[in-house]
Amino acid sequence: MIVRIKNLCKRFNVYPKPRFWLYEKLGLGRKFHQEIIALKDLSFELKKGECLGVIGRNGAGKSTLLRIIAGISPPTRGEVEIFGRVASLLELGSGFHPEFTGRENLQMNGLLAGFNQQELLEKVDEMIEFSELKEFIDLPVRTYSDGMYLRLGFSLAQALSPDLFLIDEALAVGDEYFRSKCIRRMLEFKERGVAMMIASHDLTMVRGLCDRAIYLKKGELRKIGGAGEVIECYLDEIYQEAMGSSGEVCSGTEWKRRGSGEARISSVRMFNEKGQETAVFKCGEKIEIEFCYVSEKMFQEPLFGVNIFRTDGVLVISANQECAQIRSGDSGSKLKTELKDNIPAGHQGKVKYRFRNLLLPGRYQLSVNIFRGRSGACVPVDEVFDALRFEVVSGEVIERGVFVNPAEWEIR
């Protein structure tokens, strides 16, 4: 066990102006502050080698939670137990003196972390190499951009050999190259048994990196569980709030779905190139996805789509019939439709999507959807998530990545 949180609460007293704090301390007979509950009765545990995502809207308490675990802010009530060394990357620039150079800041933080002189020399060189800031390392950090602060901060944190690594949205300011470099290092941490907590609005990163996630809503623990499950709960609630009473979300033994309800998907099936319904496909064969729907009301400009995800949440295929209309050449899709721009109430329809399977061996999830509108402002009519799961098999491992890449080699 690395972290144990029990009944954690955090309350802030907010004063209209600084002087009102003094009035209250002088005992003038009235309360001048407003109480803000940032965290309310949180309880969870984090094991060695586990990566926990923390998601929620702005102001939900994500940063406050990480600051308490990092020891920067004390809890108002509850128990916080940390077993091991903690490294954190929270606010950009925190822990750095603006007038010191990048090298001096790394040396100062290394001494505070307990490195001896020999370790410090080795570690600072390692940090500078990882940050790739050698050209700027002897300049004052006040001259650094946010991206350079990230490079310096992450390089410091990863060199501390932590048992627990805390990250609060810092990677959002990094360029794509260094961000990928950070994620690779975090994956190495996981393999070495380092526990991590990541607070982020990047749900793709959370889904790909984290084993579990917690969803905070107004300081309360709304849901905890597998990363994909918690993310879906978070997105469902956002969607319900955006759609109001017209949105519908079903889960449990039924499909998880959401939409305005003007049409409803009734069945989803997959067939191999022999026309057999199956959930196992070979690399290179043709696949047909078929889903049926019934329109409850008349609606205009129907847009039918399919999405295929890997089980780690990576989107590998996203297509709709409008894509087929704008593509051309040998790689383009073909479109055959009997529908007009308006679908009448009571219409029973069927959508078929056929493609050559170039997916590499693995397990995948299929989602299908109907939208209204084609001008970029589409409204979901019925989206069915995780409608089917299927597997792609092959007699041998062909390539690495996502797709089989049809290509020609010439070697001399």
C-alpha cells in the first residue's frame, strides 16, 4: 500500500477582503468568512505500481487532493497515510526560484531531496540530459516558457526515484515530442512498481495510462473503478447536463446509450466475409457491421456512424456516410443510400458498413451511432457504446502498431 485516504475533508475560509480575517481574529463578534468545502469525506487506497486517474470539472477538488497528498496543504479532517517517497509535478514553477538558473534550481532541489555531493553531480547531469535544456540551463528560470518549466520540473521529479508520483495537468503545456517522452518515462515507472496519481482533463491519456480512476464532483467522490468505466460515467453526466431532460442514458444489462430519442438502434451484428455472424475475425478478411433502427419522430439530415476502439481505449476507426461522400480515389469509401434528407416517424431502417479488416490481432470494442445534422454542429440522436466486442486473430504476429500496412519492400 502506498496511499491510504480515510474520510478526508478540506474546507477553505474565504474572506471578502484580507482585513476581514483580522477582524474575525480580534473577536468582533461575527463571522466574516464564507466556507468553501473543497473535499468531502473521501476514502480510497492506492497500491504499489498502480496508476490512478483523477477526473472531474474545474473546481471539483482534483488539485486540492493532490496538494494534500503531496504534503503542501493540510487536511481539515480525516486521515492521509503515505508509505514511501513522493515526487510531484503540480503547479508549473513551484519549488523554483525565479532568479536562480535552471542548473542552480536543480542543485538546490537535489540537496533538499537528500542527495549527497556525488549523487547530486550525477543526478543534475541526468536531469539536464532528460530535459534537453542544455542550451538554456544557465539562464534564470524567469526567462523560461511554460513548456521549459515543464521540462525542468518533470526532469527533476523523475530523477528523485519516487515511490509515488503526482501529476496535476502539467503535461498539457508541453510540446508533443516531450509529452510523449514523459509518458514513456511514466510507463517505465509503472513497470518498476512506482504508484502514480494523474489529475487531468485529457481523458485519452487517463484511459491509456491509468488502471483505475476516481471522478470528483463538487468535492465528493462520485465514482471509483476501472478507468474506462469512470470516464464513461463522467461523460454521461456531462452529456445529461448539456442535453437537459431530452438526453437519455441507459446502462446495466442494456446497452449504454445516449441521445435525443428521435430514433433508436434496435440491433447490432457483425459478419465475416462468408456472411457468418461472429465475434472473431482474421486479418485481411472483409467485415460487415449491420445495425437496425426505428425512428420515433421525424428528423432531418441523418448521419450514421461507427467507432472501433482497442480495449485500452484508443480510437482506431471512426467513420460515417459523410466521410464516404468526400473521399475519392482508390482509398475512398462507396456510399449507397435510399434515404432522403428527412426520415419520417415510424421508419424502420438498416445500416451496413463493410470494410477490409486491416486491424492487427487483439480485442476491440464497437460503438454505433445516429446523429442529426451534417454541418459540424451534429446532435446525437442515439449513440450505443460498447455494443459489441470482437477479436482479430492471425496465425502469426505480423507487425506492431494498430493496422496491417499493405506495402511493397524492395531490398538490394
